[in-house]
Amino acid sequence: MFTLWSLVEATLLFLNAVCVLSEERFLSKYGWGMSAQVQGFGEPASTKAQILLLVRSIRTVAKIPLIFFNIVAIMFKLLLG
């Protein structure tokens, strides 16, 4: 059964996965490293560059709040099953 908690838990797991994804070790193997975002001035960013920017932004902004949300989710699971 699909509940609001399962949606929150899936989002939390996805954000955790994005935050621990290593650019140097994993993404650069597939051409998604730092060098993939090279573009000229005034050129529109490609879809690939926008996804990389989104991953970096999530990693920068969500790192500290994710620690708190993970603790809350763990406590919730321990207390309520």
C-alpha cells in the first residue's frame, strides 16, 4: 500500500543516494565528471550539464539537513515500527 510515509522515505533515500555519489570515482567513468560541463559564454546549458548542476546543488544544500532527517526517520522507524 502506498502511503505518505513511503513517499517521504523514498525521497529521503534518493537524496541520500545523490549526496553520496562520488563524481571522481563514479560519474567521471561515464563522462559525467567536472569536465563534462565545459561550455562557452552565452551558450545554453545542455541537459547533461543541468543534471550535473542539480546533483552538485543537492549535495551542497542538503548535506546537513539530511543528517537531521535521517535521524528523525530512524527514530520514527524504531518507535513506530
